[in-house]
Amino acid sequence: MPLRPTHSRFFAACALFAMLLHSQAAWSQQYTAQEAAQHIGEKATVCGVVVSAKFAVTSRGQPTFLNLDRPYPDQVFTVVIWGADRSKFGQPEIAFSAKQICVTGWIAAYKGRPEIIAKDPVQITAP
């Protein structure tokens, strides 16, 4: 029996779903804030305690910084929430202060320090 166009779309959708499941599993690697620097360029989960936080309302882009395990200016890892996405998070500098959190995303480096930019609240969990 020949495949109809709807069958091939179904199989393509299944293949895409399987690929997404597989890639999601690859993203489940978890690191401490201190380990993150060795994993720049990877998508992973980084966990630590928010020891300093700041909403830089007067800075360009109005970023919110959540520094894990060591406070600014000696931070070892930072979660950055840009002002354009901030309304999705409420007041993260208050909500996450002094809490253990995990953030999932691409680990990048800014001025030699690892960070993840959080665009959606689902990226941050407080276990």
C-alpha cells in the first residue's frame, strides 16, 4: 500500500518528536555554578544559591542579574534576565534571593564569566 501524503507527514512529525526528545535528554546535563565555566557553549542546567541579585533599571536593556554562589563582583555564574522578558518573571531579584535555583539554557561567557540568559520562567526552577 503506497504512503499517502498524510502518512508521510505523520512519520515526519514522529521523527521530529523523537529527535526533540533525544536532544532534550542531551540537554539534561547538570553542573554547579563553579563547573559552568568548563562548559561554555553547551546547553545545560546550572544550579547554585542566589547570593546577590540586582535589577539594573537604569542600564541599557534593564537587565536583572542573579549571581550564584559568590556575590558580585566575584560571581562565578550569573543568570541574566533582560528587561524585555522581565515581566514574565515578576521581581526575580526578590523572588529568588537566597534560594537554591537551577537554570537551563546555553552557557555563554561574558567578560570571561559564565552566564545563562533566561527568557522564560520555565528555565528557572527552585528545587
